[in-house]
Amino acid sequence: MFDPMNIRERLTAPDTHPEGPLGHNLIAVAIAFGARFSDHPTINKDREEFTGRDITRDRRPRSRLVQLLVVRTREVAETTKTHRIRTLDNVRVLVLLEAMSARVSSHHPFSARS
């Protein structure tokens, strides 16, 4: 979906790259998606604690930190009008965000979706 070399070039030389700098929405979704699959001790501890107190049907491990990152990423996407401006990066952001939001929306009390 993303070319690592392209992303690296856009991060290191945003003013000279033909596609320009990376958007805030793309960076936010990358951080949220990375946190979802992270093995960082803080996120793992949060998953253990939250899953232990979770009383829903499915006992999949979830992290409140990751859920909050997804909600904040959705806010960044709304602020930058990602859904209104047609670019390839925005399509990628929305596809990744939808994949994460579908999982969070039914579990997170602060979710924008009902």
C-alpha cells in the first residue's frame, strides 16, 4: 500500500519531493496502526488490564491507548478534510482508518459512531 522509500524520502526532504511532505492525517494513521500491532510494554500492560476488565462477548485483547489513538486519528482526518480532498494518500488513510475504526466503534465509549 505504501512504498517505504517514498515515505522515507518525503520525510527527509519534504520540500524537494514531487509529492510534497507527508500529511498530518497519514502520519496519524501510521502511528495508530503501528500502536495497534506494537509489542511495547506499556501497550501490552494496557491490553492485559483492559481485557481483564472487559465484560463483552468477545475476549479479544484491546488497548485503551490504541482506541484513543484511533479516535484522535479520526479527528485529524476530519480536521484535514481527508474525505473531501481526492488524493491517493487520502484514500490510503481512509482505508486504513476504516479498518481500525470498525473495530473500535463498537467498543469505545467516546466513539463518533453509534
